[in-house]
Amino acid sequence: MRYEFTTEEEDFRAELVDWIDDLDDDYKSVSEGGSDDDWAKALEVRKMLADKGWLTLHWPVEYGGLGASMMKQVIFTEEMVYHSIPGRDGFGTRMLAPTLMVHGSEEQRKEYLPPIAKGEVQWCQGYSEPNSGSDLASLQTRAVDDGDQYVVTGSKIWTSQAHRADHIFVLVRTDPDAPKHRGISFLLSETDVPGIRVEPIINMAGHHAFNQVFFDEVRIPKANLVGEENRGWYVAATLLDFERSGIDYPAQAQRTLDELIEYAKGTNGVTGQPLSQDHDTRRRLIDLQIQVDSTRGMAYEVADMQSRGEIPNKEASMAKTLGTRLVQDVHRFGVDLLGMYGQLRPGSYLSQLDGRMLDAQLGTVAYTIFAGTTEIQKNIIATRGLGLPRG
């Protein structure tokens, strides 16, 4: 299916690109997973976006949004990712907020949505545990009923941005005797409360984005329960559908592919000819461009479903599977294309493309693991999409 944007949506894209072009260069080289200074700059950009209403384009007006079309929201994400501009709030605006609009109480929406819309709060996701990654429903972090509070004890791992976050949404087991999908609840908590401790995890590229979060008898008010007690699995699944459904992957891949195409047009130091004249190189570039276009189309399909009030499920898994594999393929090819230079990291005086290819290849290894492994996504597609029997 071919998607066409309205004149209003294309005008917004032009306005956004102009704003990005005018943005101070200091904000364009910022990594949200980088230094404290980078993070501070990212928050400055987030505040700019919030002031313009762009963080929450598609939100209903009563919750701080502009009531814009879902496709306008897609355009915003696509251009921000393509131009590597920081400041978007994936955990708050993309994942938690729309989930609260589906499952949260009116009191929770009034309390939690405005700070997200204003860019004043950073959330993180407490899902995976050391012994329950892909099998998320086997989680063991326990929440014990204690009057008007839950007492939470356990651990979450691979918690992105937990060291920056002031709030966390967390899955806990409230009924240890129930079937594993039935005894789970979805809670909201601040991170500076007694009993929460965050320990860093450094990834293979040497960056600190992941963390392990420990809960030692943390008290969380029952008012912070989203949905029904012991029915949190369905809240969690809704959030995952929003997490997996983005345009981020093809936009990121397109940016890298465009850089590689320009690089291939240059003169190769070995042959004296542009790499783009090599038949195999041209074939691989064309193949990757086809993958980008098809993955972008799948992401547009998911957004179109959301614009009709539907919650994509198998479609979100399809978009996630295609997108994560695509980003890995593009950066793996980038390292290959650079030859021996592809082994150099940022900072080397001989590095090509600022050493970003190897760094990105190492960083994207996690893409087919986080937010549900590719194997899990294929199971969802098989059972919920194709109607195949469960094994």
C-alpha cells in the first residue's frame, strides 16, 4: 500500500525541517545516552519541543496535546530521528501516555500526563528481570498487599535511562499462586523513594544506557495501580504494542544508508575508483534501500491503524521485526564497506564517517533483543496473525 500525506502534513514536515535546520549545531551532535552535558542539552531540546506542542502532537487537547493526525506525529518522529535530533520522550509520550489513555483512571491521566506533555519528567521501563527476559510473564518481582500500599521487592534489568529517570512503570507479581499471566500488576512509582537502587550496565560499545534496578521493600500507593490488580499483563501488552510500532528504525536506517551512498561515491584509495561503481556494492545498496522502503511502509500501516483508534498487535510485531533487522543490516554493511577503516572507533584520526559505523553496529546488537526478541515477535505473528496453534 502506498501512503500519501495531506498538504497540511507536508507543510508541517517543511516547517519541522526548517526548525531543525535553524537549531543550534550544539544540539545536533548530542547523544541522549552520552555525557551529563549531552543529557542536559537533550532536555533543553525537549523543553523547546514541548513549548511548541510537538512532543504530544497526536494527544487529545484535554491532555495537553494538539489533536493532530497520527501521520503528523509520524512525520515528526521520522524527521527527528533522520536528522539525529535529541529531545523526544519515548518512554513518556510514546509508551506510557497512550497506555494510560487506554487503561488508566481519569485521576492518573490528570496527574501523570501534563508533566509528560510539558517535558518535565523522565520515565523508564521496569519489565525485564535477570531470570525472565523473553519469558516476561515469568517475572518474580513481588508486590505484597499492605493496606493502601504495595511493598515491592525484586530486581529489573536492562532498564534504559533508569539513571536519568525520576519515575518508573514496573510490572510486579501480586498473586504468586495464579497462572503466570494472571497474577501480574502494573504499577507507577517515583525512583527517588526509599528502597530503590540503580546500578549501571555498560554495553559492548562502552556506553552507559542500561541499568539494573533493585527494589528493597519499596512502598508504592495502591492509587498507582494501572488497570485491575492481577490483570497487568494486558496493560503491559498494550504498552509493548505502542513501543514496537515506531517509524524510528527505517528513519535511522535511511540516514545511515544515505551517508553510505555518499561515501561510496568517493574515490576508493585502493582501486582509485568510486566504490559505487562496484557491482556488488551497488546491488547491496539497492537491496538495503528496498528494505528501508518496505519497512517504512509497514510503520505507516501501524500508524494508520492507530489513527483509526485500533491497537496494532501482530502489525506492531511485524514492524519491530523488520525494523530491527534492517538497522542491524545497514550498519553491518557500513562496517564492511569501510574495509579496514570499519574497525576504527570514534576518536581515531584515521576513522571514516567519524567511526560511527562500528559503534552503531555494536549498539544495534541489542535491537533484536529489547522490546521483545525477534523470536517472540515471530511467535506473536504466527499465533495472533496467522492463527497457528501454540506449541
